[in-house]
Amino acid sequence: MPSPSVVQVALPVPLPGCFDYRLPPGAPAPDRGCRVEVPFGRRTLVGLVHDHQPSELKQLKTVKRVLDEEPVIDPALYALCERAARYYHHPLGEVLNFVLPALLRQGQPARAGGEVRWRLTDRGHHVAPERLARAPRQLQALEILAEHPRGLTPAMLEALSVSRPALQALRDKEWVERVEVAETPPPEVDKVRAEPALRANAEQRAAIEAIAGAEGFQPFLLDGVTGSGKTEVYLQAMAPVLAAGKQVLVLVPEIGLTPQTLRRFRQRFAVPVTVLHSGLTDRERLDAWVAAREGHARILIGTRSAVFTPLARPGLIIVDEAHDASLKQQDGFRYHARDLASWRAQQLGVPVVHGSATPALETLQLARDGRYHWLRLRQRAGGAGAPPIELLDARDATPDRPLLPTALKAITDTLGRGEQALVFLNRRGFAPVILCRDCGWQDECPRCDSLMTWHRSEHQLRCHHCGHQHRVPRHCGQCGSTNLTDAGAGTEKLETLLADHCDAPVVRIDRDTTRRKGSLDAKLAQIQKGEPAVLVGTQMLAKGHHFPRLSLAVIMNMDAGFLSADFRGPEQAAQLLLQVAGRSGRQDRPGRVLMQSRHGDHNLVRLAAAGDYHALANTLLEERRAAGLPPFGHLALLRCEAMAMDQAMAFLEECAGQLPEVEGAHVLGPVPAPMEKRAGRYRAQLLVQSAGRPALHGLLDALMPLARSLPSGRRCRWHLDVDPIDLL
């Protein structure tokens, strides 16, 4: 019989397994998934109870405090975390810690916070206005609060032009008080829809009926061209789920897509809609998490980590833009939200829909094999045709004139018709390099094997890999010449050139112009007005956005992706190209797409420009089948970083040399990473390849304990990436 006085605790440390602790005398045994506060070395950590069983250790430390009476992670979500920890070979304690909102990791109560309001005190109700004759701002605040007995939030007061100093002065006089009002659960609504659904075409109706009619777990691939109305399919498929009192989880790849998705869902449904993403405060994130766990949040929209949100009454999971690389976590716990969404839907017994105009080849192959129900949307909503892609020979383009005359004329003509144009370049900054005309010297990052990008508006050069920055040099770093110039173009240069060329506003949307909270929404709202304008941006503009008056897309510098050393490069380049092209001509006006390319005769470039993603996918899938690459094989990448390349290579060579042979699995390398130096550290990698998952994980089961035991591993940083999407 297991001893209830000893608990196994999963802790947020990079070590496998759990740790044994003794409960305080007389303390009840907490259930699995409850948080406890325990000593660990010189620190105090918050961990989760994993199990109760006797310990072989004679001396055990004692749990300092049991934080929960009920589990904060329910059994189903806990089981998902265990499965993810096993599959990705990541410590369970770190996975569980990752799932929890920040305030729960800090030991805060697992409940929603109240709403802060300002209101009058009993004394404040009896203040004569004459007493504030010389303080008009305080009098104004007092009069406004007198009209609202329940009080007003700081945001409401700010909107009414009530100043903080006035409130503080009234608080010092004990005439007003700042209180926390407990939030009440939103009332249940009889009417789910807030507005009627749009009329669906035959393809959309077939998809809606298939999803709505699914019983239990069933995975769907909603494969629809850009502008085919995938969001409308989501909305109409959600309606019966919400009417049954269940919840819907919607995953989007980036925060930038959240506001518009939120707006459409709130317009359609009269039920609470909650968001979860990294842009929230810790309190907002916990409140959303609790609302989902208690069932108050009926629709939950979030980025990749939202896949771990507890759900009281799950009914449907949707992964929008399911091909997007942003769904893969690239540091720490390296999971893929697309795969976990399917795992979770299977576990909960609910349908899952993967929607994309350019499905990932792994997902596409699952549909072709019949493991996913394949739903096709081949025509655009409203009957508009897909815009043709015209290839322009970019070999005549110069650093000072990156846009070809044909593209510039097309932009001018588009603006002249009162329409909008998009110029896409997936490169921030003014220019990607500063060089010397006399000796050819280029300004390189001292911490990375990369060039420094010139951000002219900030008067500095910046490395986009490690963040290092310094001022623009006046002299060549090699010969001392002052004959320096920039080469190439970024979005900042395009903005400048187009502003000089066009009479209409030029709106730049990239990471540099959208750092401030609300700035992206403001820029998108400017475009949505429909007035003539030119959009200049990076991949932030490539997916999910609907611009009704945009009729021209100019695409620049896509060649690198099609010629990439990474086998996923052509797939990702084609996805990005077609997603950008799909922003054009989405309503009642014909669209046009111009693609500037220096390799227009390349087979993959021509296939992508033809607009037939599936023809390109067929070519890429045959290449991967021959090479045993995903989806016909499986990969894991062991990466190592050290202060010297010799250290990184030595560790990986020890790992490769001591690994047992596993039939069907192969170890390739170690080799230096394509970018050998990054953020001051040298990088090397070891690739594990296998035709089947059992063989792959069998080898990884041997690799991880070996890597942890090697002394050479303590002199470097290393991590394992299962199913990597970036080999560079």
C-alpha cells in the first residue's frame, strides 16, 4: 500500500524523473496535479504532485506548503503533458511548469482576480461641492463617481478625463476608495448567434456538414485556396457545438491574427470569447486560463501555447493556418502545437480541423493516406478567381532601385483606380549590409556569422540573430576608407522609395513598426478604411488578413527559399508566396500578382508561380520519398553550443561514438551548423534519421541518458529537437 506521507513531485528543473518529499505530519495527501512548495538545494520551488509511493531514501526533505486543495491540472491535461514529455524527450517537470500561467508558477491562488474599481466612500457621499471650489478636477471626479454607485475602472475614468492626481487627492481625504470587485460568471445565453451566418456555397456546405456531423474524435484537413471562406466554415461548424453548451479552442499562429479573428467571432456569436497569447499581462493570462477551466470562456482563441489550456466542456478544436512554422516552439520545450492539437482532440474525443490554403506536406500526406478527412475548397468565396502570378526578371534590379519599372507602374496604376497595393519583402531594416566600395569589406556581427542590418531611422546597425547593435561606422573596418555604401533593400528602404514615388500613403507593417501595443491594430484599421494606399511588409501580412480593396501584390526576393540548403525551404517559400498572392483580388475586383525573381527558369519557382500548390507538393513529396525525409521518415536533431567549436564537436562525437546500434535508425554527423557562430557561441549538430518512429525513439531513449552523463556535456549547452522544422 503506497504511503500517503511521501509524494513524488515534478519540478521545473532540467533533470528527468520526479523527486521524493515527505508531507508535514497530519497533512492530507494532495492529489496528482496539485501544486506544492518544496525546498530544492538553496531554492524554494513550486512543483506538481505526480504520485504517492514509498521512497527508498531514508532522509527526505519536507514539503513546505500544499498550495491547492484540488488539482490545477486535470487528469486529462496531465496525461497530455506526460505524453508530450515522452515524445519530445523533455523533463516532465519543465513541461508541466510550461503549461501553468506565470502567476501559478509563482504560487499564487488558482482563481481569477477581481476587477479594480474606484468608488465613493460613505464620507464621500456627504461632501458639499463648495468644499472643492478651488479644486475643479477633484470636484469633477467626485461628481462622476457619485453617478456610478458600483464604481468605475481606471480605464473608464481615463476615458472620462478623470486624472490620477485628483483621485489620489480624494483618496487621501478618505472620500474615495480603490476596491477589488469579484467578477461574476457571465450569464448563460439562450441565443448563441449574435448575427446570421453568411450564405455558404456547395463546397463550404459539404465541409460544414462533415465537421458538424462528426461524432467523437475525427481529424479534418480543410484544404481551401486563399479567399475560399475557411473562416466562415469554422464559424458555421462551431454554431451547433456552442448551442450544445460546449467550448471551442481556436489556435492561430501569431498574435497579429488574434484581433481580427476575435472581432469576427464576437460579431457572430453572443457567447464569451477569450484570448490567450504572450501579449497579455500575467493577471490577464491567469484570468483567461481560469475562465476556460471553469467553462465560462466558450470560445478560446490563442497562439500555440493555448493548446494546453484546460477546458471544462470541450467540443471542437480548430488550427487555423495549420502549415505555419510559428506553431512550432523553437526554444525550451520544443513541441509542435499542430500535432498536440490532434493528440488532445483524440484524448478528449472531439473533432479537430486543420485549416490551410497551403497544407504542410506531412498533413497533406495524412489526408492522401485517408488518415485525415480531406475537405477541399477549390473556389474563392463570391466567385472571384485566383489572381495569376507574373514572373518578372529581377536581374536588372539595382540596390538603389529594387523595384522594377513594371512593378512601379503597376503600383501607380492601381492607386490611380482608387485601389490598394501590397509590396512584400521578408526583410526588415533599410539595407541588409553596409560595405566598402574600395576593398569590399562588409560590417559583420562580432557575435554571429552574419552581416549587420542597417536600420536608418534608428541610426544603427543591428544583428537580427542575436540582437547586437552598434552605430553606423564612418570608416571601413579594414582599409579605413570613408567610401561606404549600403547594398540590398529592406522594408524601410522600400517605404522611403515608395513614399517618394506615390501620392497615396505608404503603410509599413513589420516587427519594427508594430512593437507598441495596439500599433498593429491601428495600421490594419487604416488599411481597412479602403482608401488608396501601399502596404509594405514582411510575413506579418502574409496570412489571414482580408483587405477588400487590395488588387495588386508585388513579391520580392523569394528566390533564397527555393534554393535553400534546408529540405523544407522550397515548401515554406511556396507557402509564403501563395499566401501573399492570396491577399490580392479577394472580393469583386480582379487581382494581379507580380513576382520579381532572378531564377525564373527554376523548376520549383515556375511551379509555385503557376499557383498550383498541389503540383508543387507532388514534386516535393517524391523527392522526400526517395530521400527518406518527412513525411516518409522521421528526424531528431541534437544541437550543441559551446564557447569553442572543438568543445561542441567533442561532445557530439562522444554521443555518436557510444550510441548502440538500433535497426532502422541512423546517426548522421556531427557537423558544424550551417551558421557556425551565433550569439557568441559555436554551434554543431547531430542528426538522427529513421524510417519509423519506434526505431527513432528507441535510439533517443539511449541518447538522452548518455548525453546527460557525459562530462563534456557540462561544458556546453545542448538540446534535442524532435521533428525539427529548421535544420539551419
